[in-house]
Amino acid sequence: MSGKAKKKRRMSMEKKRSLEAYIFLIPWLIGLFLFFLRPILISMQLSFSDIVKLKGFVMDWVGLENYRYIFFYDINFIPMFLQTVTDTLLNTPICLVFSLVIAILINRPMKGRGFFRAAFFIPVLLGAGYVMKQMLGMGADGTTITTGIVVPELIADLLGHNLTEFLQGVLDRITVVLWKSGVQIVLFLAGLQGISSSLYEAARVDGATEWEMFWKITLPMITPVILMNMVYTIVNFFTDATNPIVDYIYKQSFGNPQQFAHGAAMGWVYFAFAFLLCIITIGVMRRFVYVSGGKE
């Protein structure tokens, strides 16, 4: 077969895969245009406007006034925004490392493997959707739900205030990671099970150790899953129901009708930063992603 024919065949396969991807995207695109596009455009317009008349949502253009207000006059938005960003940047790598380690452990042949897989996914079922909404609706504080480990009073008295605060912060972060790692563990498991066992068998014949096989086979082969999990984790932390800034934007928007415009501006600033962070993550990580035996 000539080189031109091979190239034509390869291109046709790439087009086929692209077509399959677009077919899977069609339901999402239909939902976007039917249900989300108009509210998105109204929200963007509202962030640059002021509501003149609530009935009929009559707006008056004010330019960047709403953005100027949230950056220079709102005393809560910037500190809460920075705290959320800091927590996300700290929790994301911890969550990924923890998920990968757990996935590797429960992917090995062991008794009760199915139980452990289910146990690590249970917090996802309890911490999202209807269950979480009911807990928050009954007055439960979102921060206490995701920070369940508390330093005992006796230990706190022995350690003192500063050490107790540090230890409590570590325990809180561990709790958050346990709550937020279920989906990532499942995705890592799927990636690990997709690696051909013949690669490990060949490596063992050549005398490779488990540590060498992890760095030379396992880690490169699951880099696409690492990228997917990284983006998912960032989005998950930024959109979590217990996120204080999401709650603040909601209260500003719907707690007082006069603050609709300010809430829209906050939402777009928050969305723009999260979107930019995901784009940067994808752009940086694509250099390390292996597909079909080579880097992408």
C-alpha cells in the first residue's frame, strides 16, 4: 500500500472518530440551544445592566459599573473568591494523588475488592444531588457536612491554639478529599484496566521492578485519564453546592431583587476564572499526554 493510500486511510479513521464524537455531542448541543443559551445571554446582558423594572425584566445599560462595584465596594466577594481559588488549587492535586493510589490498590486481586470499590463511591452518592439538597434544606451548614473530623478537646488543650488550628485544617482537607474522590477513583480504575497486561509481563521478563513499571508503563498510559480527572476535579470544586462563594452569589442574586445585576457580574467573573484555569490546565497537560503509543 502506497504512503498516500495509508495517509488517506488514516485521515478517514480520524474523520470517523470525529464524527462519532459529534454524534455523542448532539444531545448536549440540543439542550444547550433549547434551554441554556437564552438564559446565558440574558445573564451576560444583565451583568452590564441595571434592572429598571422587575416585571418584564426591563434593563438599562450601565457598562462596567457592576464589575466595578464587586471589585471595589463589595467587601465579601474578593476574599471569598481568593479563598475558594486557594482551596481548589490545594485540594485538586491532593485529590488526584489520593484517587490514583486508591485505584491502584483496589485494582489488585484481593478479597472484598467489590466492597472497597463501592465504599469509596458512597460519598459521591451521599454528597451530591437530592441527599445533599435535603441536608442543606434542613439547615445543615455546607462546611460542617464536608469537614466531619474534629480535633478532640483534650488534644486541643495539649497542643494549643495554633497547632490545633493547623491540625484541624489538615483533618478538614482530608475529609474533603474523601468526599470528593469517588468519581476520580472510578475513572482511574477504568484507565488502569485498559492497560494491556502484556506490557507488564514483558517488563517483568526484562527485570523491571514494580516501581519502574509504574513510572514507565502505568503513569504514561493513564495520562489522558489524569488530564480528564484534573479538569473534572477543578470544575467539581468550583461548582460544589457547599462552595461558600457559590452560595454568596446565589444569595446576592435571589435574596434581594435589587442585586440581580451584581450577582450576574460575580457569576461571570467566577466562570471566566474557572474556564481560564481549565484551558491553562489542558494546554499545559496536553504536552505530557500519551495517546496511541506517543505524546499527543
